[in-house]
Amino acid sequence: KATLVSDRWKTQLKTIAKIHQLCLAHLLRELVYLEQVEKIPWASQFKQLLLDAIQLKKNQKSYPKDNPKVLSIENRL
């Protein structure tokens, strides 16, 4: 009945949980690698999208569906 936050280890992904979520810190680290080493163009945009979503979460307790900031992030995704 819990959300399992993981860094995608095989055993973690097989663990029974209500919801699985990727660790944002690990995901951001991988995006930095893709951006700096592999020169993948979309990595910078996706990294910024995640950082904007994290900032939005810090400033709000809930996410009304009609919130322009929420809609903007969803549209960018």
C-alpha cells in the first residue's frame, strides 16, 4: 500500500508496491550525464522540466488541474 521510490535496480522494480516512482535525484544525475557527455539535446529540456516540477511542489501543497503552472508542465511533458 506504499509508494516505492527506487533507482531502477531489478529487485526494486519487482518489489510489490501500490505505486513505483523513479528517484528524481538519480534521474537528474543521468540527465546531466546525457547532457554533458553524450550531448543528447532533449536531456537539458527534460532536466529543466523536472526541476520546474520540483520547484512547483515546493511552493504548493496540491495541484488543481486548472492551475496554469501545472498545465504548462504537463504540456511540456
